[in-house]
Amino acid sequence: MHPRPRFTLAQLQYFVAAAEAGNISAAAARLHTSQSGMSTAIQRLERDLGCDLFIRHSARGITLTASGHQLIERARELLRLAAELQQAGEDLQTGLTGGLHAGFFTTLAPFYVPQVVPRLRAAHPAMTVDVLEADGRTLQAALRAGSCDVALTYGLDIGEDMAFEPVARIRPYALLSAQHPMAGRRSASLRELATAPMVMLDLPETSRFMLGMLQRAGVTPPEIVRTTSFETMRGLVAAGTGFAILNQRPRSPAAQEGEVEAVMITDAEELAIGLVRLDGVRPNRRMEVFAQECRTAAAALTAPRPGSSEPDDPAAP
């Protein structure tokens, strides 16, 4: 069994250049390398291929052997394919064509996807954006698997192998029904809110954050009702089951959402929203423009309302 050839692209380039020039010295000068280095590389190529490529004439340069004539076009084709591969790699890193696989935390997606994706498509029509909506754990698993390039998520439970760049900081608020003792107030403390049951949107990272915030405040609601649906959670609050803690305020100046209302939590802990990617993987140009659009959207969605110092955030849980 013959050993697998180990020739390099440089050896193929030297072979083709020497064949075209008919002289190793001239070919070496054209490629800005030494004659001895090129000659040695071609001899190694002949040894690896197991055949002679050139006939050496003492005073008249070189000519291709019959084997050399048969291999020269294949060598040119390999060099052409290698150049195309090099260009494709550069385009993937620096170009704005091709696909971007972008992740969004499931409760951020309804507010950021309509802001970010249409703007990307309008500004860069040759770029396609595939969206993955999931919780933080699933988004990080997709980043590790290479099925996601970058994701917008909360700064919660970020893995050590991830790079996280905050784009905004938000303060949780409470969602109440008219039956809650704190209804109609502009603000309330966690202790005041927790006199009623808590309706929790049971997503892994955010639920741990909410429970941790309550624990650090020394507060225990009389009951916790869990659901994985935002609409179910909102319906339970509207029906008077209890209060909910969500991560961003509604955009309505009156802070009203039909049968529920938003109340500022005076002792709520801030939470970061940011971009996460696999640490050690260089961001490409598509990831960079996506990140910029996310920063722009975050600035718009968290800007103070006119005449108010409070953030005018969307009602994302």
C-alpha cells in the first residue's frame, strides 16, 4: 500500500511556475523565492508523487516529462480550487453575503426581531438571517454546536466558554390586576407585592433570577403559580390570581395593559441584555452588523419616555 502523498500547495505552485517558465531560476525570481528552495521543493514533490515531472537540461533549462504533461492541468485545477477556497473563507469572514444564524431569547424575540431583522435585510439584501428563538441554555448549546453564530439574551448563567457583551440594562417591573392591594400605585417594594401569590413565567434563567431577587430581599410569596406561557401568565394576573415580575416595562405612558397594569419595583435588581457568542471564535462581518442593529434596537427600546426619567421598555418578560 502506497503512503498518502503529503505535497503542499506551494510545491504545486512551484511546479506550475517552473513548467510555464521552462527555467527554475526564472520561475523562482517570478515568485520571489530562491532557486535552491524551489528546486528542492520540486524534487520533494516528485518523490511524494512517485514520478519525475521534469527533464533537466544542463544548459537549456527544463521540460516536462510525459508524466509532467499529464499532471500539469490537474495541478493548475488544484491551485484554482485552493484560491477559490481562500476567497470563500475571506468572504465568509469579511463579506455581507450568505447566511447569519442569529439567536434571540424567547421573550426578547417579539420585540427585537421586528426591529433588527428587517433593518438587516434592507441594508444588506445579499445576507440571509435565520432566527432561533429559545431559552438561554438552548441558545448557548446552539452556539457550541455551530448552528448559531451569535445570540441576544439576558446576562444570566453565561457559560465560561462564552463571550458576553451587554447592550442594555433593564429593571424588572410588576404586573398587577386591579384586585391587587398595590394596584393604582406608581411603585411598590417586593415585600408589598408579595402579600399576594406570584405568577411566574417558568423559564430556567429568568425564574432563577426572580426567585433569587426575592430571596435576597427576604421575601417569600404565599404561593407561586408557574407557567411557561406569557399569555397564560398575563391571564392569571388579570384574573386576580396574583402578581408577576417581568423584565421590562410596557411602552404605554399610562402603564396600562388592558386588565393589568405595570408598577415599578423600588428594590428590583437590574438585569443586563447582551450579545453572546462562543469565546475564541472571531466575529465575522455579518455578526458585527447584527450586533450593531441590536445595539440600536436596545437604545430605542430602553430610551426614556418623553418627560420621564424612566425607561420606556417593551413589555418583555
